[in-house]
Amino acid sequence: MMNYSITIDRLFKKQLRDWDVAKRNYAALATAATRTLHLGGASVVLQFNPERIRSSAAAIDKKSLARRKCFLCTENQPARQKAILWGNRYKIQVNPYPIFSRHLTIVDLQHVPQRLAGRVGEMLYLAQSLPDFVVFYNGPQCGASAPDHAHFQAGIKGVMSLCDEILHATTTLLADSDEGFIGYVNALGRSLFTIETTTVRAAERYALRLLDLLPPSVGGDEPMVNVLCWWDTTDRVWRIAIFPRRKHRPACYGEGEGRLLLSPGSVDMGGLWAVPEQKDFDSLTPMQIQALYNELCLSRDDLAPILSRFSQRWDDAPLL
């Protein structure tokens, strides 16, 4: 795959020079306050980021989506928001409301619903062509603020703590081959599945098997999952983390005293929580973050039937 690092660097330089919204928000992010919380064997960084209220408070019900113009469609975007093409299916753009010092949105050129099926291979190839980034996917019911338009995002490496922690976490092996493996991790404060592979084919097979086994979402046609994917340039393998979710927003979601305006997605699952309200940034504790993970993510007990079924023969499983 072509390395897009130089092209992405040029895009950022031009956008931060010519687009005031992006220039202002990346400058603000550079001085954003952060706090680190420790959850046993894992750590979480809180980032005070008021601009992320656009995502945290986004209305994603069908009526609201039908009323608003899609902000990922080219015809509805600001004239100063530029893009570069990736293949013949996606455009890569600077995210104007960043969580990372380099934050990309990778958008399908067609206005089609957010779905992971049929895109796992593309996600891996994107990660390989963006070796300095972690590519991530938010399911339509667990983090995507535009569930009506298929897209990925990408954030610069070295920010989400889980990407390092997962390398040393105790992993229950579920299936393996010469091309890689899929395992289950329950040692970092939330349940997740990890895939390491040297081939796209193996990643697709493992991911499809998991999606087939996970419980379907209510009112949706795919399980609730968040996904991180990156290309390990040292070991020359793809690494994937898949977080199975039980719900999108916590029971305490909302504005006001005793409420939290948090709508966790892939980045939060990865250990970076962008917190839009000062009161929450100042007061959140490790116990509260752990309680949120427990509420939002499927537990080991929930996943026990799925873990046991991975031992069954599935050589004839179709590809994504």
C-alpha cells in the first residue's frame, strides 16, 4: 500500500493555514488540560475538550438525522474543508473538532449507512497506508455521530494507552493459524477481543466470526462494537482491538448536576476520554470511569457463550 504520510502532512499544513475553524481548534487542543486516572492494570487520560460537545450531544435518532443535512457529504461541507482521495471509495479530511493533534475523518464518497461489514479489509489497508495513525470505527449505535454516512476516523499514535497496554495483557487464545490469532482480554478494565495478523484474509475471517457470534443490537443490523486498528511497523503485523458494547450512553447521560455529558466511542474505549464540561473533567474518578465501562461494555459473563463457541469448527465461514 502507498504510504500517505507526506500527503497527510501537506494536508494538515494547508488546512491549519487556510481554514480558521481548524486552526483555532487545533491551537486550543495544544493547550488542553489533561488528567490521568489509573484503573488497576490500565490507565485513562481525561482531556478537557469543550468543542467535543458537538459529538457528545449529537442527536442520532432517525427523525433528527432525517431533518439535518449530512455534514460528511461534500456538498454540505465548508468550502475551506479540503480532502484527498484514498482509492476510489474514500476521501481523507482533517477533522475540525479534534481529539488528537492529528485527527482525520475518512469518509465514504457515497452517502450510505455506517456498517463494518464489507469494510474490514479496507480498514486494514487504511491503517497500513497511514502508519503513524490508529484507524478507528464507531458503530452506528455506539459512538458514530453520523450513523447515516459510512466513515472511519484516525488519530495519531501514542495517545490511546490501550494500544500499548494490550501488548502485555493476559490474553485467552480463541483461534490461531500461521497468519495470526484472535484472543480475548479481560484485564484492562473492559472486555475486548484482540486480533494480530499478517494477512487481511485472516483478519476478515476472525472479525466476521466474532460479528456473527456477538448479540445483534436492538433496532440495528450489526452488533454494537467499537474497533481500533493499526499497522505495527516494527513487527510488520496488523493489530486490532474490538470492544463489544451493550449500550451507547450511560444512564447518567445529560447536562446538569449529577449528570455526565459523555457519549463514549472508540477513543474512550482506547483510554482517552474527551470531556466537554469542566465540572466532569474536574470530578471524574477512577471508580466512576470503571463503572461506566462496566455499564457500557459486555462483561466476561455476557461473553461466555461466545468464547466457548470459538472452539467450534468454522473453516467454511464466509469472508467480510
